[in-house]
Amino acid sequence: MKEVREKILTDIDAERERQDSLHPQRLPLPMRFITIMEEAGEVAQAMQENDTEGIYRELIETAASCVRMAEQVLQVKDNDV
């Protein structure tokens, strides 16, 4: 199971890198949250289509979007100190 988790975390990290290269701009936190909800909706759509590969891909994109928002929250917190 550890190998599976390592693959997932590696895929999330790769998606984070891709996100930064495609969309380097910083968005307000509410917009980041909207992005997460959009990605989660795409997970639901892939589930309705019974698309296992799509489900995995969208879960990775959703998780990476959550990481991106968490990074921004920590950066804001660190700058407030």
C-alpha cells in the first residue's frame, strides 16, 4: 500500500508543477476554492461515466488544487507574522 501512496503523492506533486507552469498567477483564496469545487465536480462527472482513469486524474487534480490553496494559506499566514 505504501507504493500506491507514493505514486499518488508523486502524481500530485507533478500536477502541482504543471499547475504552476500553466497558471503561475496568484488568485484570491475564494477563487482557489472555486477551482477545487470545479475539480471535485469533474471527479463526480467521471464517476457518472464510470471512467476509472478519469476519476483518478481528476482526484489528482483536485488534491493538487487543495495543496496549492494550502500553500497559499501558509504563505499568507507567514507574511502576517
